[in-house]
Amino acid sequence: MKLVFIGATHEVTGSCTYLEACGKRILIDFGMEQGRDTYENVRIPCTPGEIDYVLLTHAHIDHSGLLPLLFAGGFTGSIHATDATTSLCSIMLRDSAHIQEFEAEWRNRKAKRTGAEPYVPLYTMQEALGAIDLFVPHPYDRIETLCPGIQIRFVDAGHLLGSSSIEIWLTEQDTQRKLVFSGDIGNYDQPLLRDPQYLTEADYVVMESTYGNRLHDKPKAYEPALAEILESTFAKGGSVIIPSFAVGRTQEMLYFLKRVKEAHLVKTCPDFPVYVDSPLAIEATEIFQKNQKSCFDEEAMEYVRRGENPIGVSNLHVAVTSDASRAINFDTSCKVILSASGMCEAGRIKHHLKHNLWKPENTILFVGYQAEGTLGRRLLEGAQTVTIFGEPIQVAARICKLPGLSGHADQSGLRTWASKLKDPKKFFVIHGET
């Protein structure tokens, strides 16, 4: 039995761990780096074609985003994940490939004019589809045999729809070991999703530490805090632009916006229009609806039992086409725009920032983690000017962050999760800044 830590060591993104046991080679996650890549990852100690299995904790791109690259390198094994993670990856990996190809096309148009070397995308749509075909879905809480000597179980981690901690039982000759990979451990008392489920037994634990040195600053009530930002912006005739992760955070924000309207907390433009401008977010919202029973918490299920959609906010508009996306910025009325990506590194949010950052009546509201080196982090740190699509844009809009809506457990939550495990031989701590 051998463990090699490949990615998300001394940094948050790019999760990947290599496990060798029972004659098999296994990857737990194979994620993309996001933001500043501070440390060079060690190489996987075999070729992609020699990997037998991938066990995937959840669908976020910093855990799943390099799976098409693995396929392109010759991987033909199977990728094991929960049912909801399998569904989400079918759209998220396609979306990632689309972004790769689109940016390559854009860069290569510029390269032709300047004589620069052509830019090759990290992977193609065809390679993403090839990886998607290798997924094997599993339910929560059922022990299953991967191969002789290896059993696995997925347990709800409460971080994202379908997210999991993974238990692995290994038997080599007379030696038995149980490994636990925490995945990203969810925050407690969050909207829509169940709290993370505790595990009690393990010999070795590989555990994330995204907020391992911090406690979340939670407002007493999220809806009033959100409503105050909406009210003050609408009173100036402005709009609120929310860079939002298409999967997870967008659905949570729809839930909170629904509750704000139900409580009549916004007096100026009380039934304000809400635009979701992300084809990925629209597809993901449908997947959320299909997985209510296995993933939603009791509060969300109460809406369902009443025949209501817990993320069905009134006056909702979805923008699927590019023309519909562009039309949003020609609408001068007060509104909320939810658009991806959440760290402002790609996608349609960059267009909305280009059109709205320079207007002092607007608010750019951050509701999620911004990795070091991203456009979102630069805005939060007070940048006066940013460059978007090669054009310098003055930052005149109000930039603010609403704390308390984190998909990750903080230091207290991590310690609680770890304390439930009875005397493991060792914790390996990964997925956190140095």
C-alpha cells in the first residue's frame, strides 16, 4: 500500500492523491489548478493508461477538471462517484472543455496578428465526452466492491450536491487497512443541503483544510444582510452583480433571494428581476431538482412537501444564448445578475463586469471564496483598475463581500469532523494554503 500526494499540497486547488494497493493504481480526484499555482506538483508515478480507477469526491473543477486530460493521455479505467456527482460532471466537464476551446480560439486570433505561437487548449470537447463515458454512479452509504481486496463507500460530505467523503477498505494478504478521504467538508446549517455526515473509524485519514486557520464570520441573519445590499443599490438606481459558482452557490443564492422576497425585505423594487446568466447554472439547477430526496435538508424539503420549488424565485429570467446574455446589460432597470465563474476568471461574468464595474451606482457582491491571483481576489483587495478582454476598466462600483455563505467547514467544523474519528494512526492534511 502506498500513498503519493500529487496536488493541493500547501495550496487549495488541484486536488489529486495517488493510491497503490492490491495491485491496482487509483487516483482520488484529479483537479485543475485555479488562481495562482504556487507549487509545482509531483508527477503521477505512472502513465494515465496504467491508472485503473479514479474515485471522485465531488464535481468541482478543482477536483474533477483534469479528468478529460487523463482520458486524452490514455486512461481507459472507470471513474467512480455518487449519482449526483456523475450528473453534475456531465455538464461541468463539457462546460470546462467549451471554455478551453473558446479561449484557445480567442488567443489564436490574436496570435495570428502578432505572429505568436498558436495556443493549444488543455483538452477538447471530445476528450471531455470520453471522460464522461467512463463514470460509474453510486448511491450514498452503500459498501461496494471495487475489485478483490478493495471496497468503497460514499458518505455525504455536505459541501455540494453529491459531494462525498470516501471510505476505502484495503486487504492485502493478511493486512487490512481502512482509509478515509474527507473530500471537501461542508459547512453546517447551510441552505438546501444536508450537514456533513460523520465517520467514526479509520486507520489513515486524508483531510482537507481550506479554512483550517479561520472561523467563518457569520452574520446573525443572512436574508436581512442581503436585503440591505439590494435596497441600498436599488435606491441609487443600480444593479447588483453577483459572481457566483454555477453549481451550488447559484442555487443557494436563488433560495435566499426567494426568502428575501417572501419576507418583503426590499421596499425599492420589491419584485426585482433576477437574471441567471450561465447555461451551466441552468442545467445544474435542473439536476438539483432531480436529487432533492437524496441531498436536500429538512428545511428545503418542507418547501417540496408544500408543492413549492425552494429555489423558484419570482421574476426569474434565464439567459441561455449569447444574445440573451448581451441583452441583460442593455436593460437599465434595477436587477440582480447571477453569473459564472465565481472567481471571475472565465465565462459570462467577465462581460458583466466589463459593462458594470465602472458605474458607481452598481454593486459587485462576492458570496464565495476568491483564490489568490484571481480577478475576484484583486477586486476584493481594492484594485482601482482591472483589465478585462484586453481593455482597462475603472473600478467605480461598490465592491463588497457577504460572509457566512461558505461551502466549506471552518476550523471549528473541521475539528468537530476530525474528532468523531476514533484514534486513527495518522491524519494527512491537504487542500489548504501553507
